[in-house]
Amino acid sequence: MERWHPPQELSRREEFIIKRLKRTRKLFAFLRLHRHELLSEEFQTELERMYRQTGAGEEPVAPALLCMALILQGYLI
């Protein structure tokens, strides 16, 4: 299963956005700055174990990416 390995360094555009987010949507900025720590290799291995190993259905999405989407979805609801 493919793992999610987003870049750790901020692009110029991300730096600009992060500066503006720190005032309003602090969780977005926090997750962008610390996602590599929160979704470590060990945690991604643990998340992978939760997938069924039947081979049926579509190719699974990286568990860490799904975890990040779930956190953001819960924050916005």
C-alpha cells in the first residue's frame, strides 16, 4: 500500500497562507506545519493494519491522507 509522504518544507505560497491562517483557522496551520510528526511512519503502519486484506474493491487510499481528511472534516462540521 502506498504511503502519504507530503513535503515538510513550506513553499512560498504556503508560507503566505500560513501567516494568514494563524489568525483565523489555526488548526489548518498547525496540521500543515506538524503533519509529518503527527503522521509518522509508525502511525502510518498502525493505520495500514486497519485495512481489510481481501484484495476486493478499488486500490486503497493512503491511510494518513484519509486520517488528515477526517480531522479536517470534523473540524469544519
